[in-house]
Amino acid sequence: MTIQFNDETFRDDYSFRNSEWAIKRFPFPFHEDSYMYSVNMEQHRGGPAGSVYEKRFDVDEHYLAEMKDRALVLDQDPLRCQSLPHMTLAGWDLLELIMECKSEDYPDLFELHRNGNTWRWVNKPMGIDDTFTFLDETTLPYGPMEYITRQAQGDFAVLDQRDDMLWMDAGMITTQADWSLDFDIGMNFFEWHAPVPLAHEKGIFIRALKFLLNIQQGAPARRLNWTMTVNPLLDTSPENYHKWGIQKTELSPENIGHKQHLRVELQTFYRLPRSNALVFPIRCYLCNFQDMMTMPKWGRRLHRVIRDLPDELATYKGFIDNKPMMLDYLSQFDDGQPTSPGIWPDQETEPPLQK
Amino acid sequence: MAKFEFPPSILSRPVWGRLEARSGKSHLMIADAEGAEAILDIATPELMENTHIIYIPKGANHADKLRALAPAQFYEGPSYDASVQRIRRVLSGAHMGLQVYLTGTESLMGQAMRETSTAGIPHSAVQTEHRGSVARRMQCVHCKGITEDVELDPFVCSHCGLNLFVRDHYSRRHAAYQGVCVDAEDHGNIPEPKGIYE
């Protein structure tokens, strides 16, 4: 299908909208009626046609608007994109991976023509047609990681692997759920996750690290993570928290349906061939409550998950103060009916709301 | 002076050790303020024969006692910033087998540790011991400015003026803890400042 790219904003007037297509394919992150941390990894080998799992790097209707928002963030704060000196080769690996995947998965949108080390990259939606020499930084307007991630949705953490450990040594981080690349760069896997509550005690990070260290070339993995965001704000960075934090208090029973968004990260993990680094794309999908409630199964389930979530998690995810208002709203969409297993909306088989 | 026992914390927070005299061809000891006492505790005439001490008093009164140890080299610096070029020069000329001892405030140890790792000194050759003030070196996550010697939580960023709360999240590259706006969700509601460990 041809994607119609939205003209929309993720700031100021927040004109971001999800089409019916986007709502239906929203990666709802709860496979059952409750949530706790787990090492919920699976192979990233495609998925149902049209789903966000189908392609290796999903492109959707928000592509151009997200790239415009990223450029704005970088203009204001270039520290959101950093790469330690030893990570340049990993940047080339990433550029190659994204160009190959996008040109193969979306041949009508992207083209890659290779003649030895002379490469021509065509990005039709963004109007880019560049010829450069692979592995020669002087032939690109930015470093390789920055160049390609200015053209790819989602954040990208590029992790060096040494001493049986992963190190956050490069990244393009402009749509983050409240963590700072500038502060965390150079940290190891346990250090940058240090502020996360409960998960260390449950051994989550020890097992996750073991899994990630063993990811092989050509066998990427994926998982979903989630949080809550008031307004469709991509840049929920700690750097700008003093500006956006107040928006959390602007929620009311009247506006919660369109202002409160579930923020889902599709996290994927790829081994890079030359550098042996691991790239960790963190793709953010936003959906407001009222759009999500058009899927009866999601309405029932979201209410139960939020109702039963431990307070530590609601605090860490930053919505403990708004949790009662969320429950008031969500309870209208929970009629006590059972829900089918799995994350898919199952529109054809799930009964409509009985309230 | 009794040693402060830091409460258990998150995994990014550094854990400081206790100095012991090690065998080595040469020794570099960098200390500020009460860190001098940790050096005095392990000093022996043999150790001092091959020791370079860099000491920043920060108002403490231990320089003469250190000088009296008769180390091979002794330097008293007025501040860390004034001493850092010298530290870099010494590290760049270091040979295999150098033992490094860092002691005093977390700010001093964190910054000097960053210099040792930049210089390629193996971490196994670097020891630390906290002494004296428990004040922190803080990075403002908003303006990126560093505020030194923060004793109270929350505090005012010395660069942008925002009121910041003190996190335990620590960056070894910045040698600083993270400060985050405390009233972002309720402008002007600043909790009464209290000591970081109170």
C-alpha cells in the first residue's frame, strides 16, 4: 500500500493524529490483563501483514513529521546525538543495515544502488538523493549514524560489546522516555538501567544482558515496553522536563480521552557485522485513550492493567498522580467480560462493550 | 574523623574503597581536604620514596603533615581546576606499574578517576577512599552546568538557576550526579532543602 504521510506536529498545537489504519496496527503492549517486568524477548522475524512487526524498520504515516521533529530537537540540542570516537564503524554498520532493510522492504520509497564503495541512496519521501563513498565520512554531511538516523523513525542506541558487557557508547536519542544520552553515554548496561525500580531485584537485567550478548548477525530480537505521556509529545527528555512536566497537570476528566497517550516502544536488537556492536532501535508509537477504546478488548484490558499496577511502577513511569483519573475514565470501558490472549485487537471475535 | 557510611544505593552510584599501600615502581596520590588523613594512615618511609602527592587543601589544614612525610614530590594546589593540568602531565608520563591513590571528596575522586581512565591507567591500579565532606558534584540535566559541593537537596543550579533535586544516578564521564528540576510539575513548589543523607 502507499502510505499517506501526515502533516502534523508533536509539540505546540499537537496536531498529531492516528488514522484508523494506525490505530488498528498500534502495538498494544499487554498480552494479558496484568503487567509486570519480564524479559519479554522474541525473534524479530516479521509478523502479521500490515502490523508494526512486518518490516524490519517500520515506516508509517508519521514518518515525515517525526523526522521534522527530530531535526528541530537537534537544532536546539545537538547533544542528543553523540558517538564516542571508537563507534564510527558501528555507525557505518547501522547505515548499511537501515539502507538495506528500507530499500528491500519499501522499494517504492527507498533505493540503494551500490557500485563497490560508491553508494547512491534515494529517500523519496524526504527528497534525498545522495551519492557517497561507504566508510568515508568526508562524503556525508553528518557522521554515518547521524546521517541515517535523521531519516529513520525511533531512537537508536548503539551499544559496544566488550568484557562480556554492553556499553552505551553512541546514540540518536530525541524521542526518549525521560533518560539522557548525554548523561548516560559511556555507561554499562547495569549503570544506565540503575534508576529502574524492582527489575534489578527480579534479576531482569542479568537475564536480559545474557540474552543480548548472544544475539547473532541476521537474527534480530524484539520486545515491547510502554509508559504514559500527556499530549503526543515525542521529546519527553529530561533535558526539557522543566518545560513539559507541567503538561501532566493539565489533564481533566473532559480532556483525558484525547490528551492522555499510551506510549509504546517497539525495541529491536540487531548485531552489527563489522563492529560487533549491538544496535537497539527504540521506536515510539503514541495512541490516545479514546482511539484505543475503539478496540473493546484493549479498553477492558488497559483498565485492568492500570488498576492492578504496583505503585512503584506508576511512580517510575511518571503517572501516579493521574492514575485515579485514568481509572475513572478507563473503567467505563471495562464490562468485566473476559479477553482473548495476546496483544492483537481481535476486532472480529471480541464482543462489543456490554455497558 | 569517623568515616561516613554511604547508604546502599543504585548500581550507577560509585562505591569507594579503602586505601592500602601496594608494591609498585611509583605511586601517585591525589587528595583533597580530609583525604590527607587517608594518606597519613598508609604512609611509610619506603612508600614515600617513590610517591608523588598532589594535595588540594580546600580549607583543611593537613598540608604540613603531608609535606613532613617527605614524599619524592609534593604539590599543593589551590583548587582541582588549577591542578588538573599537572595531573594530566603526570599521568601522561607514567610508566607501567604506577599505583594511583585517590582520596577525599567524591568530586575529587570522580574527576581524578576520569583522568586516570582517559590516560589509560588500568582500573585495577587505582584505589579510592572517601574522606570528609559528603557534598556532591552535580550536573544540571537541563543546562548541563556543573554545580560543585552540593550539600542540600534540593539546590539551585549555579548556572541556570533552576531548583534541582539530587539523584543517585551517577555518570563517570561527567564525574557528577544528576540534578533534575524539582518543581517541573508544580511551579514554585520547592521542598525545604535538607542534607542529602538526612
